[in-house]
Amino acid sequence: MTRDDGARVFINSTLVYDKWENGTAATGTDVQPGTVTVTLPGGPVPIQAETYDQGGPASFALYSQLGAAAFTKVPATAYTRTFESLPAGWGASTALAGDAGAFSRAEVTSGAVILTDSTGTAHTYAKKAEGGYAPPLGEYGTVALDAGGVVSFTDEGGTIYTFDAAGRVAAVASPAETVKPANPIPNYRPGTGQIVSIADPLSTNGGSPATYARTVAFAYGGDRYDRAGLGLSATDSISIDACPTRANFAAPPVGMLCRIVYPGARGGVL
Ligand SMILES: [Ca+2]
């Protein structure tokens, strides 16, 4: 840590750094090793960091060390962000959201289930004293939790969203699909819930698993070609960014939508 003044840090709900006191450690790194050992399960874990300032300058930074390597400040890219594909103030067209991709995340709190749609708007379903959840004013969806706390949500049109344990969309089922399977098929990136492609079900090759000739692909800041699914050809390098940074421009923020590839496009450098 560097801190000015007090700081404490919890990793996976365990207090691992505890200097809730006045003082500065703005130059160099204040190490408090051996206080607590936390075994990390792999994958994202919650980090809670608290700080206060009693006066004068104020600063706060978290460092990590791998083996005997030098301490390095934990980069912003190491943190899992709440999924947000578009900047504030931007909206998603049907091509990005679609009827089948309107909700991207579910969060269970002690008093409510909060659903986030593809525009970043939160829909709070408050827990009722008699059981179940009350929809927000003007909405008529139904939220249910299974024994493991996994959320399923049925919107007013009958579309059923199932979320995984981390709150990301796991499956979307539309009632019309059983009659006339023509709805676009969204494909989500595991772990983040970002939509990576939307396929036209009528362009299926009939295989199992099926592949689709007509697919719109989405790439996000930080993606490489091999992750973005942008239709590589043999001459493309997977080591280049899906959204290359042009001279005099800043790189797209990590996780932010930066490229949409329509059917027939060839993967290549922008
Ligand atoms: Ca201070």
C-alpha cells in the first residue's frame, strides 16, 4: 500500500491490511506481510478498500508482488468492472441489444434483485415480506431465485433470462422461439456477460453445435483478434488488437465496445 492517511483492505471479506491510523506512506510501499494469508480461488474476488484523510495531502494505492519480483501498482485492467459496453449517454440499437439481449446482469442483495439492462439502467425488484419480489413501478416482470441464489427473470413478453452464479446472462429463451425460431441468437462472453455476437438462426449450417453464416460480431477495447471472433483469415495475426489505436488517438477503454463486424466482412487491419 501507499496511503495518506489511514487505510484498510479486505480481500474476499478477509481483512488483509489494517492501518486505520494517521500517517503517510506516500513514498515507497508500506508492506504488512504475514498478517493474514488468503487463498484465492482463481477468477475474480471482491476487494474492499477503505481510506480516510485527517488533513493535508491524501493518497491511496494498492500494490502487488509476484514471487521475488518488485512491487508493482495493481493496474486498472486487473479490476473487474461492472459491465458497460457503451459510454454514459449512449444508447444501444436493436442490433446491439436486441429483444433477446435486453438484460445483461443480475445482482442479488439482501433486500432486492437488481437487473441491469444493456443501456446500464438498473431495474430493482424489491423483496416482499410475504415472499417473492415486487417489480418496479410500470414493469411487470417476475424474478425468481433457486436454492443456490441463481436468478431467473421472466419479462412481460414471456422471455426468460437465466443468470449464472456471478450474475451474468447464462441463457435467454423466448416463448415465440418454440413456434417460429427466427429470433437472433445472442452469444455472451463467459465471465463478463458482454455480447460477442448475434447470429441469424436461419443461416445455420444445421450442425451440432451449429455455426451461422450471418453473424454480427462485437469487439471490445483490449480484445485481440483471437478473442474477438472477427473471422480470421490465414494471413491475419492474432497478436494485433481487434481495435487498433490510430496515431494521435487514445486506445479504446478496456471493455468498451469499439468495433462491430457485419456478415461478409473480412478480418483485417482497420
Ligand atoms: Ca493526509
